[in-house]
Amino acid sequence: MGQPKKYDMKPIRVLQVFTILNRGGAETNIMNYYRHLDRSAVHFDFLVHRAEEGAYEAEIRQLGGQIFRLPAIHPLKIHAYKGAVKKFFAEHTGYDIIHGQNSELGVYIYEEAKKRGIPVIIAHAHNAPALRDYDLKFIFREYWKRRMRASITHAFTCGKESAQWLFGKKLASRAFLMPNAIDTEQFKYQPATAERVLNNLGKGNQLNLIHVGRFNKQKNHRFLLEIVSALRHLQPDFHLYLVGEGELLPEITAQIKTLGLENHVTLLGSRNDIPSLLQAMDVFLFPSLYEGLPVSLVEAQASGIHCVISDGIPSEAVLVNQNVTIVSLGESASNWAEKIAALDFSERKDVSEIIKVKGYDIKENAIQLQNKYLELLENHT
């Protein structure tokens, strides 16, 4: 394991920029790092763009971080938004690093930080949106991501495809890879935990499937429900657990009723016990339209369950080959269901060491991030 670099200075002050601090992939990833960093060496504060309290905010305050708020960025209210950004930086000085976790949406924060001479300005790539997700916002995102490149000093990414989408090929080739790392010990398969969770859920001797993700277009919940609807004809004794919240939740709840899946699907909402839940599952079903390198998929693979995922997910996200089945989004829901029904569930193994070897354990990566922050500041001075 690497060692943290020695330095004689006050803590590095990092401003983490998010949309909201709920249990999404980017948020969960930075919280994994935050818990394992030496907080006497690196101090995090958080700048968010929602008025409502996020799921991680109480924990952040317990760990010593402050949370500040800006209005949501909107194409028709840019002038007011830029004024709020300017006011924030006038009132909150002394940051060494801006770490933008909201990709191109941080463009005006990066520009203001540059004007004020903040030495390290990082944009972090988390997703690789596909043309199939094209809408009016896509036009603004394309403009903002090109505009922001002039203001950032460094590029961070979770994977190659995400970096190329946000930064372009030239800048992406220099991006620092910050893995969506997890505490592998939490996800190591424990039969006793699996039995306890199954008893609590009341769903023992059946096929248990799970999906973890925000209810939005990207996660493709409508198609996911079509898959399990088709699965009824091949494997009638199954149950699907949907973990997450989001704007499409009412629509998906209605679709569950329309398809007559009420006895096969349970909505679990936002959960803080994902490691335990995964112990009790057989299949992680993930038909996303696109992804960067999803934390939830790393977690699922670490737990040792079968993962049935779409070809919209980068191949670099596959860490435990023998437990991952990739299915094209062009295939029918029935074909997806057939592949799930054909899986062999006879033996489940502890694969946590594979995740560690692939470089996704948080303990080592937290040290690397801490050292990287220091390196960037030292190189600046």
C-alpha cells in the first residue's frame, strides 16, 4: 500500500461542487473517499445547487465539512446564477482546490475560481451521455463542456469513456484516473448476513433481483420493468427490489401497476444498507442507456452476485468477468429475461480480492487522492 506524503502546512482546503448530496454515484464515491482521507491533512467543504437537504449532509457535518448552497443553474437565468457564484467566492475565500463533481455544469464556478486565482481547478468526468439521451439540455451541455476547458487546470475521471466525452481526446489523455473505489470488506459475501436480510424481507426461496439507481431516463427503468414482466413466463417465482429516488418514480410506480407486477416488485427508496441488501440478492439488473463507471456496479460485483448489464456501460466497468453478462439494448425484453433465467446460481464465491487487485479498494485510493491533491498544489507553487 502507498503511503501519504509528508508535508508541513495547514490542511489543504478543497471545495467539492455537486448538484445535490443524495445517494447517487458521484456523491457516494466522494463520501467513500472523505471517510478514509486524513481529514487533518485535507479538509472538504461542499457547494450544492439544491435548497433541500441531501442524504449525506448530516454525515458531512459530523466529519467537519461545511455545506453551502447556490441556486440551480438554468439556461434562462445565467446572469442571476453568475451573480450568485461571484457573491459566494467573495464571501468564502481561502480554498486551494475546486473539485467540480457536476462536470460541465460547473463551468461558471470554474471561471470565477480562475479569476480569483484559485491554484487548482478540477473538473471530474462521471458520465458518458449517449446520443439516445439527446434533448434540449444536450445542446447546452455540449456548449458548456467546451467552454469550461479554458478555465480548469486539471481533469479527473472515473473512466476513459467519461473523460473523452467531457474533455475531448487530447485533454482526456492527461486526465487523472480517480477510481470509483469502495470499502471491499463491507461487500465481502457473508452467508449469515444474506440469511438475516432474506428473513427480514420475507423473500427466501426465490430468485431475488435488485437495481440501485436514481429514477431518471438514464437508468432505463421502463425497460427494466418490461424485462421482469417477460421473466414471469420463464421464472414466475422471483422478486425485484428497486433502490433509489428520482423524478420518474411516480411514472415507474404507475407502470408497475399497469404491468400487474405489484407482487413482484418492491420500492425500497433511498437506503444506507446497500452492502447488506446485496448479500441477499442473486442478480443485479442494470440496463442503463449510458454510464461512466457506476459505483453501484462495482459494489454489486464485489458482493459476488451475477450482474446483467447493458452494452451502454463501458467495458472497463467489468471487473469480475465470470459474474457479468452484457446484453445489447437492441435486444428485446424477452431476450434479456431468457439470459437471466439461464444463469447458474449453484455457487457464490468471495470475489473481494479481485476488486482489490483491479485497483478499486478505497483504502489505497484515498491515500492516492490525498497525495495527488498535494502534488497539484506543489507543482503550482
